[in-house]
Amino acid sequence: MLMNIVVASTFGLALLLFGMKLMESALRQWAGSRLPEVLGRTTSTPLKGFVTGTVASAMLQSGTAVTVLSIGLVNAGLLPLGNTLGIILGTNVGTCFTTELMSLRLHDYGLPVLLAALAIWVWTALAGELELLPRLPRRWIGPLRFGAAALAGFGLLLIGFAVLQSIGPELLRSDTFLRLTAKAEAEPLWGVLGGAALTAAVHSSAAVIGMSMGLANTGALTPETGIAIVLGANVGTCFTGLLASLGGGRGGRFVALAQIALNITGAAVFYPFMKELLEVSARLAPGDPAAQIAHGQTIFNVACSLIVLPFAQLMYRYAQSRSGKSSQRPPAA
């Protein structure tokens, strides 16, 4: 039984991660060099950065990818340091899009979505390079092909979610798992730490939260523990950005440390109110544990970002005024 659980959970998590990375890679390739340019042009204030970070993370299905890209742009001198605070707040909100999609119970359609994506990709090949079907306009082939790859990633994500759900009954018969979940229910801090550690290991908060949603749907995990995992995953997702910043300059390290400070503070502030957070989520999705966890993540991240955003605006204005004064200072004799 233990071997079945390990194999199924590893396979399901691998499909979930691969699907997300495939979506991210396809959409990132389609965006090409335009994404850094867009970030540079649309993040002139923290509010604009927040909107851009939210949209970019939702489109790429990865807040981590946008954070790492921002660190790279800061290190290269292509993005001012003050423009990144809003982006970080936006990535925390945009990453909720993936888990909200998972909560819609679309996992039964994973295989049809994957087959539809493969059909679109084959069509672009037959109507493109092979010329076996009526030729498509060249400008259509790239977007259709990248869109098919992103759709295939979404199909794999849904299949992985379904696999993770399938191990729920097996886990309920495992004494070890029941002891661990009982400990996490009695001491939610263990759920927070577990969520942080697992997210740091797999470099994806959405995958870890998706796994907890799948288990919650089968009753193998309580929504309370799922909310604790959400708080921990929000902290663990900073690990990738920290790694990306180590080889760069001080600006990139500042972005990574700012993300860590914001996410740890948010988790610490909401930790005493996890019960209230779950109650609000339960009202939005009564009788649906997976959706409650997804909604809990969204409420938590939106609330944290909106609370911090005014302070980010004040910091930005202060930095702008300081830079303006320094530029007006007469040169030393």
C-alpha cells in the first residue's frame, strides 16, 4: 500500500509540475522579448506594477517566473529597484489563478483537453511545414502552436490533479499519514512548516496547494490543514527567488529579501486568524473543501497585497523625492 501511495503521489505531482512548467514555457516563448519590455513600461508606479505582476503571473501560471524575471531585469539595470515592490505584490495574487482553476472540478476533462491540444498542434504542422492541409497564414502558426502547448500543459495539470485525488482513500488507510495529519490539525504550525518546506523543494506553491486540494476533496486532509499549508506555501515560494538572486547584484538580492519579508509577515499576521479565514472561504464554497482552500489562498494573498500596497506607494514617492533632491544638489567644488 505504501509503495502505491508513493508512486501515485510522485506521478501525480510530477504531472502537475510538468503541466504548469509546459504552460509557463509555452506562454513565455510566445511572449518572447516583449515581456521584459512590458514590465519595464507598465511598472512605473507600485499600483501599475501590482496590476502588471498580477496579470503576468496569471498568464504564465507562475508568480515565481515573474519574480525571477524581475530580479534578472533589476540586476541588468533594465528595471528600477523601486518598480519591483508592486510586481511582487501582484505575483502573489496572480498565482492564485491556477488553484482557482483547479477548484472548478475540471479534472475529469484532463484527457480530452490534452487530446484537443495535440490535435491543434498536429493541425498547425499539417497546414504549415508539411503542407498536407490548406495552408494557414504564417502569422497564425506561432500563436496556435504555443497556445496548443499551453493547453496541453493545462490538460496534464488536470490529469495530475485527478491522480493526486485518487490516492485519498489509500491515505485514509495509512496509520502514518493519519498520525501526521492529526499532529498538523492539533498544531497548525506543522502544516505551515510542511507547506513551506515542500514548496521550497518543488519550486511551486500552486502545485503544493493543488496537491492539498486534491487530498481535501477525498477527505484525506481537512480544509483547516489545507489553509495552514497555504500560509506555508506562500513563504516557501520565496526560496526560488532567493536562489536566483545569489549570483547577481545588490538590487536583485533586495528584491528577493523584500519578497521574503512581505510573505513571512503576511503569514505571521494571518496565522492567528486561520479559523476566520476558513469560515469566510466556507461561506463562498459550502461543502467543497478544495474550493475552500483555493478561495482561502486568494483571500489571503489579495488582503496581504492590498494592505501593503499603500505603504509601497509611500515608499516609492519617498524614493522619488529623494532622488529628485539629489539630482538638484549642486556639484561639490
